[in-house]
Amino acid sequence: RNEETGLPLKRETFSTSLTVFFATLGSAVGLGNIWKFPYMTGMNGGGAFILVYLLFVLLLGIPIMLSEFYLGRKTRSNAVGVFDKLKAHRFWKIIGYMGLLSALLIMFFYSTVAGWVYAYVFRALKGDFRFLKNLGLEEARAASEGIFTDTLTGVSPMIWQAVAVLVVAVILIGGVKKGIERVTKTLMPVLLLLIIISAVRALTLPGAGQGLAFLMKADFSALTGSSILAAMGLAFFKLSLGMGTMVTYGSYFNKDNNLMGTSFKVAFSDVAVSMLAGLAIFPVVFTFNLAPEGGPGLLFQTIPLVFSMLPFGNVLLTAFFVLTAIASTTAMLSMVEVPIAILTEELKMKRRLAVILTTSLMFLVGVLTTHPDAVFGTVEVAGKNLFDLFDYLSSNLLLPLGGLLITLFVAYFTKKESIREELTNGGEIGNGKFVDALLFVLKYITPVLLIIVFLNALGILSL
Ligand code: PFF
């Protein structure tokens, strides 16, 4: 141990570039792809929303992800400590503290939805959805909606949320290698396989054509300032950006990892998983006459319907919700790691204690964000239920703001040579040209775009 800091001399890292990829993809892929992306696409009119989203992934997502990787691996530090290591002005630490706040806000409502997913795994195992196949389309749809409402009512969502949080706590106590790495490298490949199977099945339903058309049609008239802001928020949320998650994970990357390669692979695979989720869900929506703009319940109401009609439907249904549970768990690992790294390194807290404190808070506040029919579901602040409030504040405000500050810090307050050194691994990989292009985007495009979207959403500037 280092005498001054009391920390282990050698900070843990992931073992190989493949495990870096799976852990980072594990952070990106989550409820964002399977639950949020489809319902937001549904609510914002389909294809045009997706195009805008893709643009944000390219011009904001990848540059900011690289900035975060750079900060993390260069300093091998948590989201707050980074700025001390770089001897930056105290002001910049606000990025770390804002990140901490975003991590907490997201954890609260994310664990609620993860709880619903765990509840669905259990229900599928019990065979609660089997009877759907004996019903006509209309009755099946109503029954599926009924099961969803029932899942959100009473004490049961609290219990499932507790289970979801507990799983995260147990894995995180294991640390970076024995916890995060071991779980993500085993489960991410399973997840990728299961989502492909689900999409292929949905594409053979009668509503497949309509579902595809909905995803592909680019009706730009449906886009408003707030839907553009939502697309930007989704890009941040999806790629776990703007809150120091990728700084923290980057600080665990091995030194020969190609940061650029990792960022492209993660962003590309993440988009692919979202599209697959869209392909699995929208054909069902149109086959069963569900409303595409159905909101947060969309996933839970559609997927049981698609599988109920199949041979081995119940096995596939269970597998799908297991997949979603895996995705939500690996994403939660990364958001909870943000406070844990800060607590253990800045406050020298023991890892186990940091995990217990953070996950307890996650549960205690998280439980207040459940659906209105649940025990604590009616808690409101400023006339908004906490679920929507936390979601809105984090995705549409804190993450983009954090992203803006990170961009400005890296583009204008760090030495170009230091960035070049880190992104080319000290000259070992020939990414030189790319570094120039990246710096150009970081300086002139990313911040301007962010500010325009904000002003547009505030109604100050119209696009
Ligand atoms: N990227 C995750 C998802 O799309 O489900 C959510 C997320 C994970 C957001 C980690 C933020 C974070 F730090």
C-alpha cells in the first residue's frame, strides 16, 4: 500500500482488450437499448428520431467517450480525482460532483425498472404468460397490459428492486477483475445471441412490414425542439456519457488498449443492439395494434405477446427477460462504480463499505420512484413524480451539461501532446491524423452542437 494514500499500490485493471470491450459494452448496453430506445422512438415518430439520434452518437457520443477514456486512463483516477491529478483549476471538479449526482439520480429510477425486469423473469418462469396464446389478439393485448399493471402494484415491485440492487452489490464487492470483468465477459456474448434470436422471430410476424416501415420512415415534421433534446439525452444516457462512468472505466483499461478502436466498437455495437431491440418490438406493436407511443410500458406489454405465439414460447420469453436483466445489471455495475471509486479513493473508504452504502442509498431512494400503484409510488416533488423527474434531470440536463464541460476541458484546457500520446499509446498506433480530426470536432463542433440543442429546446433559437 502507498503510505500517503493508503490505497493498494497497484490499481486494478481489466485484463485484455476483449474484456475491456465487454465491460464497456456492458455499461452502454442496458435498459437504454431494450426499454428506452424503442419507447422513445415510438413516442417521437420513428425513423427521423433515429437519424437525429445517430447523428448525435457520431458527433457527440464518440468524441465525448474518447475524451472520457483519455481522462481516465491518463490519470488512472476516479471522476473527481482526475482534475487533481492533472493539476487543473478546482472549478473543474464540478464535473466529477455533477457526475456523482447524475449517477445517483439514474441509479434510483434505473433500479426500479430493473426490478420490473426481474419480476418478469420470475413470472415467465412460473408460466404466468402461457394463457395468452389461447386468446384472440384484442384479449391478449388487454391481458398483457393487465399483467404489467399488476407487476407494478403493491409491495412486489419493491421486493424485486431490492433483488436487482442486491445482485449488483454482490458483484461489485468482488472488485474490478473478479466482479465486473468476470460477469461481463461471460454474459455479454449470451446477451448478443439472445437479442438476435428475438429480432429474427419478430421479423416473421405479420406486422413486420409495418414495424420496419415505422423504424425506417423519416418524417422530419414530427421532430420538435424537445424531441431533438430527447434524442441528445438518449445518446448520452445510452453511451453512459457525461457523468464520469467512462472516465472511471477508462481508468481501469489496460495500457495497450486502443482507445479509438474501443470507442468505435462500443458505439457501433450499442447502436446495433438498439436497432435489434427495435426490430424485436415494433413488429409486435403493429401485429397486436398496440400504440407505438405507449411509453415506458411498451417493452413489458409487447414482448410477452410475441413469444406467446411460438413453440417453446415460454422458454424464449424467459430467455428474453433474462437477457434484459443481464443488460440492466451490467449497466448498473458501471453507474454504481462511479461513486464507489470516488468513495474509496477520495475518502479512503473500504470497498465493501462503499458498495454497501451506495447500494443501500440506491434502494432507499429508488423505492420512491416506483409506479403510482406501488406502495411509495405517489411521492412527488414539484408536481412531478420522482421517476420522471430523475429521468428528465439526468438525461436532458445533467449528462449533456457534464458532456459539455468535459468537452471544453479536454479541447481547451489540456495539452494536445498529452491527448496524442494517450490516443496513440505513445506513438505505437498510427492514429495521428485521427487525433487532429478529433480535436477539431471537440473544439468546434461538439460544444456548438450541444449549445444549439439546449437553446433550441429552451425556445430561444429555432432550428
Ligand atoms: N447506458 C445504459 C443504458 O443505456 O441502459 C445506462 C447508463 C449506464 C447510463 C451507466 C449511465 C451510466 F453511467
